[in-house]
Amino acid sequence: MNPASNAAVPDIKRDGCPRCGMQSLSASDYQSSLKNYVEQLDDDIKVSTDIYNLRLEACKSCGHLINGMCRLCGCFVEMRAAKKSLRCPCRPERWA
């Protein structure tokens, strides 16, 4: 992983909680940080672009989504939707 690509990612040791650290980012830095995270995932743990987009569409129509976060599990949905091993916490699941 390229350290320069993580420039917008908060330093947890310095900033504490990642969610709190994310609040200090500008909107464009926040989006850039999420995009960098998803792009840097290893292919063996990342879903395809088509599946990722379907998952995000399902999240967008969910009443538990607030400001990019799931109220059920507290995740950033753009990060959760990118990983093969993770599932939607909603019951019934919107995606798996």
C-alpha cells in the first residue's frame, strides 16, 4: 500500500476514533478517503464493481442509512459493501 495515498486517512493514534477523525475531513477529502480505501482492497476480498454498485443501490433505498452510515451496525456503507465477507445487517438482508 502506498503511504502517500493515505494522506487523508486520519491517524487513529493521534485523532482517536476513526469516525471522529473522519468528521474533521472536508467533504471532498472524506469521499477521497473512502474511494482510496475501496480501491486499495486486495482483489481476493473485494467484490466486483457490479456487485459493489448493486449493494450501494440497496443501501441508498434503506431507511437505516444516514449520511453514509448504517444505523444498524455503524459502518460506512461504502466500505462495508466493498468486502466479500460482509453482509447487510438489515433483516431481511438487502444484500449478501
